[in-house]
Amino acid sequence: MAPRAVWKGVLKIAEVSCPVSLYTAASTAERISFHTLNRKTGNRVHRQYIDEVSGKPVETEDQVKGYDKGNGDYVLLEPEEIAAAIPESDKTLTVETFLRCDEIDEIFFDKPYYVAPASPVASEAFALIREGMKDQKSAALARTVIFRRMRSILIRPQDEGLVATTLNFDYEVRSAEDAFSEIPGIKIDGEMLDLAEHIIKTKAGRFDPKQFDDRYEAALAELVQAKIEGRKIKPQKRPEPSKVVSLMEALRQSAKAGGGEKPAAAKQSPRKKAS
């Protein structure tokens, strides 16, 4: 069954327009989900909104959005006021600029979508855009209203199609300096650094998403199936804590486990300290 498009519109670059469709590229819909039940009756339970002062349930028609100005003082926003303030979507992905594919820090990446021509008639214009971007090794930065929000979108060529990734806004991305500010400035040199590089080389490989299974999801699936069949599952054993007494010893053991001899550079003169 062909996937259902989540958005349809026009990809516009200068005077070139191409009707396109966006398809969800990553989804959590296949994950196992649970309902909350009443343990005594086995019936599903439903959430209710409760007035925090009166303790009484609040019906849907009496619920309204509110922005907290501070100290519990709220500005009420009616649904029609919110709708009027949101930009109308003209269903146009307007390309504002082209840039190198690796120019945007991936920390700004939000959610990916596949982009395909919306009809056979649009295929020629689509191919022209795709091949031009491939030839120039470039990505397109566009803007549009998607799901009632104005979004910046990075568009890159991939195989026979395009991939559009919504981008986080600058105010949504937290500063790396705040996270890294308390990391001490430790210099690593000599045998320790040689061993680390040796371990990295022996573990070198290529990314294959099929090799990374969702163990949590698999364990839940097995638990559910066992409950259905009336079987018991043995609790998973927790790994024993490491007894390595020093970082250097840990590196030596890791290098030995990875195969090969200790790197020759470590046996020779120590390298200069990293700046």
C-alpha cells in the first residue's frame, strides 16, 4: 500500500514550481503501546481535567487556553483568537537560499520527511531540481506553514527523491557552552592516547541501522507474548560492575580484547601534549 502524504503543496525555486508531497520518514507508530486500566475491574480509565481549587471535573466546552503572566495571573486565549493569529498556509515551499549540505549543524535537525512529485506531470520539474542540487552538492533552505506552524525546512537530494528536514529554531536549541562549561581541561598524551586511537581503529566500521535493534521494544513484545501464553519470563541479569582500577588499565584491557598488539607508537617516544 502506498504511503499517505501528510502534506501537499508546491516546491518553488525562483520561477520554477513543482507540485510535491511530503511523507513521514520516521515514525513511532509501530512501537508497543499500553492502555491504563482499572486493576479491579479491568476496564480502561480516561483522563479528566480537574479544577485545582474546586476539585471538580471541567467539561470540554469550559476549557480554555491560558498564558501564565506570573503568580497565577493568566491571559485567556480563545480558540478563534489563536486561529486568527496563526499564519495561513499557502501550501508553498519557497526556497530562500542554497547552501552546502553539511553547512547546518545537525543539532538543529527536527523531523525528516520524504519529498516526491505529487503527480507524473511534475516528475520532470522535480528531476531537474533534484539533479541540479546533486550536481552542485547543495541543499535548499525553504520556509512554509506546516501543521499550523511556520517552519524552516532543509531540503537535500537522496536517491531518486528529496529529504526535507524541519529545523529547530535558534531559541529552541540550548547552548553547548552551558552543558560543557564544567568539563575540566585535561590533556591526554603518550601511551594513553595511542591506546585510545588503537581501540577506535579496531572498532572502525560503517553505519547499518539494521544492526541496532530496539532491545527495549523486543523485551516488551516478548513479555506481552509470554503473558498471553501463560509463560513466565526470567528476569534479565544486570551486568556486573567493572573492577578496573585505572583508566590506563581499562585502555590496555580494551586494546587486548579488540585484538592485535599494543600500538607501536606507545612503545616509542611519547607524543607531544595536545594543545
